[in-house]
Amino acid sequence: MIKFDEVTKTYGKVIALKNVSLEIHKDEFLSLVGQSGAGKSTLISLIIGEERPDSGRILIDDIDVARIRRTDIPFLRRKIGVVFQDIKLLRNRTAYENVAFAMEVSGEKNNSIRKEVPKILEMVGLEDKAKAFPHEMSGGEKQRIAIARALVHKPVLLLADEPTGNLDSINAWDIIQLLLKINKNGTTVILATHAKDLVNSVKKRVVTIEKGEIVLDQQKGKYVL
Ligand SMILES: Nc1ncnc2c1ncn2[C@@H]1O[C@H](COP(=O)(O)OP(=O)(O)OP(=O)(O)O)[C@@H](O)[C@H]1O
Ligand SMILES: [Mg+2]
């Protein structure tokens, strides 16, 4: 589904990714681990076409994202849901409205919004918080809404960049469970994180990057840095 073929990405003098080759298969749950500055977020921004590599190819379902036209990026983005560490919910909108808004901006009809949003809220376990505003929700709940929002287009791929970074361990574990459930329902998931204990418990594929290079790729792996 995703193939990195000898991808190098620099920012000025900084080599953020160096000759990275990696294949991610459909329905996989992959944890991407490594210390701060290792290149995790860079890898994610390359997948969504936000950054372009200096060299190498990045294929997503046979589209070369490294050479994609700017105008085609919105189509790519519809296949991919993204969740970031800093959640950025709309403050003046309820949980329901935050999810609905993501559908509105992409031109969904009101009918389907009314039908889909409750289902998505239920999926993330927050149907009872539909009317809550962000300041009335916990960090973990807000992160669930961010995940709900990323799911509105029924993406084939979900990218989560440090989704548990600001959460305590219980809430973080709940978020991981939610990502596993989403994966079970047929979405490929890439989770970038430092959270060693969490990744150990997941027992899925773990790719470790160090200074822009993949140093380990383990099935049911463990975090080693
Ligand atoms: N826009 C940018 N301009 C210049 N350098 C950048 C930029 N983005 C990232 N870098 C550098 O590229 C390297 C990889 O950064 P990246 O954000 O991918 O790391 P990371 O693994 O996500 O780290 P963290 O765990 O702290 O989020 C770092 O040295 C970083 O300073
Ligand atoms: Mg990062």
C-alpha cells in the first residue's frame, strides 16, 4: 500500500531521512518509534504530500506522492486521516460540530452528516459527549474527537503522530486501544510515538528510526532505543 524507495529528505543541512526504504501493507498496524528528531514526523509529512523528498520514490497505491501535482493532493488527503499531538479542535464548537465541520468543508450533504456523525462518535466512545465543548472535555476525550474527525472520510490509512503525547498512561492506553479497533475494522494505521511501554504492549510491527535511518524493523517488535 505504501512504499518508500530510498527516500532522502533534508532541511538545509539537516538530514531528516536518509535512504529510507520501507513497505507498509494494507491492514497493517505499524508503530514508528525513535527519539526526538529521529525523523518520524518527517516521514508522516512525506506520506501526506506536505513535504517532498530530495530523492527517492514514495508510492501510495501506485501514486508517486513525491511527484504528485499540488492540485491532486486534496484527493490523496481524502484517503488518509491524520491525527496530531496538538489537537486543534474548534473551540466554539461542540464535539458533534467539530466532527460535522470536517464533513461540511468537504461538501458532504447535511443528510449524510446527520447520519454519519453519531456513528463516528459512537465508534470513538463519545456519543454522550456530543454536546460538550472542548473546554468541557478531558485531554483523552479531545484526542478521541480528533480521531473521529480524521475518520470522517473513511480513510484507508490513518496516521497518528504522537497522539498520546499529552496524555497520562491510562488515557494513552485507551487511545491505543481505539487505534487498534480502527485497524481491526480495516484501516491501515501508522502510529508515531516515543511511548515505549505502549508500543511494547501492542505486539504489532515496530519500525525504529535513529537519526533519519531505519535501524530496526520487527514484527511483534519491541522498542529498543
Ligand atoms: N521544517 C523544518 N525545517 C528544518 N528542520 C526541520 C524541519 N522539520 C524537521 N526538521 C529537522 O528534521 C529532523 C527530523 O525531525 P522530525 O520532526 O521528523 O523528528 P521526530 O522524530 O518527529 O521528532 P519528535 O519526536 O520530537 O517529534 C530534526 O533534526 C528536525 O530538527
Ligand atoms: Mg515528531
